[in-house]
Amino acid sequence: MNNATVLTNLKGLMSPVPGSPWKVDRIDDAAIVRMEGRIAWMGRRADLPAEWADSPATDGQGGWALPGFVDPHTHLLFAGDRSGEFNRRLHGVPYAQIASEGGGIRETVRATRAATVQELVELGEARLKVLRARGVIHIEAKTGYGLELEAESRLLEAYSELKRRGWSLDVTLLPAHDIPLEYAGDAEGYSRIVADDWLPELVRRHPGAASYCDVFIETGVFTVAQGRRILDAGKRLGLQPRIHADELSWTGGAELAAELGAASADHLMFCSEQGMKAMAAGNVTPILLPVTTLCLGMKEWAPSRRMIETGCQVALASDFNPGSSPCLDPLLVLRLGCLQLRLTFEEALCAMTLHAARSLGHNDLGHLQPGARTPIALWPVEDPLELVYWVGEAYVPSVSF
Ligand code: NIG
Ligand code: FE
């Protein structure tokens, strides 16, 4: 029937079930019908309804169909890299010490301030192409390497251009990613200017460009009170909060996320029991970033199992950035989700699709149930579990349909 296409010759499909946080449908020898950009039907090929029996077919080449991954926490746009700092860390210098010496985020800020919008767009597009080729079909992307009005504004301009070019992303304003050199020792003054002047000005200059506002709440960076001020100001401008919370120490970021009705609290290696309960009750998505824990050489992995027991609908993300997670590989996120955060394969799949998409308000991404409009990733495996089991294998999906 009318402009429907049938994806067939699939070894099978796996899809989370919206409304059942950790349930996954697994259907062998499946077919999927797409009509007008949305999935109209999916099930066993033998059960394909007669109305679509003669519709044009797309060959699934015997692969497994999974919803494309959604990455709900990236710092996509930055210039330069930090390979020098990385080697110092390999020699045992802690991340926090490098930051306190003016390196770390501030080094990337220097490089990013010097970049033109055009250069940022080209860098961003090259990275988005890599992600797309690896099965990531939608991302959240933050500003935060400008840390001054004009540079943050250029980052927003670059993100807007990427959207105009057709890339699927949600933008988060993060001028409170760190305290810039100009405000060294004055987090209070910086948080006031961000809340009172910069956020309103950025939204005025780029209406509709950003959907979220984020703050790095951490010992020695921004306090809960400063975070609250910035995120409240963002809310008044229509930006929903997300928070870098409890990453290097407990500061109460998860609790603040629940208080403010944030979309997510991210990192959470030092999240408290109370914070987990507050997130579960407040429908805040905890977003766990295991590549960051790995790259920072930390022993403290986020208490993922306890979060799930508490009723949290956990998501996984890359945290792609030049310092703590120079990683554009969704399979590494998936693998660490299973091997270090101890999620089952089905849970990790839900965390990288359904819950990631839900944390960004996209109920029609992250699953293959009727109504979904997600691109589908076709993986060349006999069973989806191989994506984790063959731990170093660089599987490449075809993303289509
Ligand atoms: O999410 N925690 C703060 N921000 C980043 C690190 C950024 C950087 O080191 O450049 C993070 O881990
Ligand atoms: Fe981050």
C-alpha cells in the first residue's frame, strides 16, 4: 500500500518497548514497514500484513536491525586537542591539578576562542559523520569552550549551521563549564554575569537555537547555589536544566537536578543514595559516562545497579570532549556500560536508545515500535550480543531506511 517500504531479509530486530523501562523485544526473521518516515509495523516476516506484501522491499542483508543510537551528552564543538595533557596524566599528574595550573578546559578554551565559526562547523561536521557511520543518529551537544559571550555566541552560530545542514542535534548552553581566566577566583561574579547577562543575550541573539542549559557543579568550580542561580535563569528563558553532577566528588548535583525538574543529571560517580531516590521520584534521567571514568583513570564507577534498583531510568552517553573523553565510539560506551557499569546487554541497549532519547524529549526515537521515526542501524552480526562480546571488534553498521 501507498509509499510504504518493507525492510526485509533481517536476521532479526531488537527494540526497547516505550513505557516498559527495561523491556526489549527480540524478533527473529523480522520485517519492518516504514511509511511516511515512521515505522508502521514490525514483526515476524511471516506475519507481514497482506496490505504491504507487494510494497517495495529494502534488503536487510541478513543483519540485525536496532534503533540508531542517541548520544545525550557531548561537547561536540571545540578546537585543538589535549594530547600533551593526556601524556602528563599518563605520567601520573591528576586531571584536577592540570586544571588548577590553567590547563585542562582552559587550554581548549584558548584554542576554541581562536577558531572561526566556519572552522568550528567543519570540525563538528567531520565528527558528526564519524558518529553517524558508527550508528549514532541524534546527539545532544553543548557549548562551553568559549566562556565569554562572543565565543559562546559563535559556538551557537556553528551549531545552528550544523542543524541547517540537516544534522539531528539538540543544543545545550554551557557557559558555566568552568571559570574563565578573566574571572579566576570569582566563581560568584562569573555565575552572576552568566545568569543575568549572557544567557538572556545568547537566547536573544539565537532564538530557538538551544533547548537546554547546563552547569558544571563541582568542588572548586560552581557550587549548588551558583548552579541553581544559572539554571533558574535558564528556565526563565525556556531552557530546561541538565547538570554535570557529582563527577569528582559529591556536591549534591543530583539532588539539585530533582529540585529543579532537570532533564538529566550526568556523570554521578559520587551520587548519594538520597540523590538517586530524588532522581527516580523526580523523573530525572541519570546519564552515565563510563568512557570518562575510564579515561580519568578513576576507581569509582557510577552506582548504576543501585540506580536501576532505585527506579531510575539510566541513559549512557559518550561525553565526547578533548579532555576526559576523546571518544567518538558508541560501541566503547556500550561495552563499558556492560563490563564496568554491569548493565545487562538489554539494559545497555535501552540506555543508549530509549532512555537517551527520552532524556531529550524525543519519544519517537530510540525504539522501533510503530510510530517511531528513527533511522535504523543494521549490524552485521549473528546476534546483537556480539557487539559487546567481541570486545575489540570495530563493527560498522549500515544506517538506513
Ligand atoms: O564532562 N566535567 C566537565 N567537563 C567535561 C570535561 C571537559 C574537558 O576536560 O575538556 C566532562 O568530563
Ligand atoms: Fe561533559
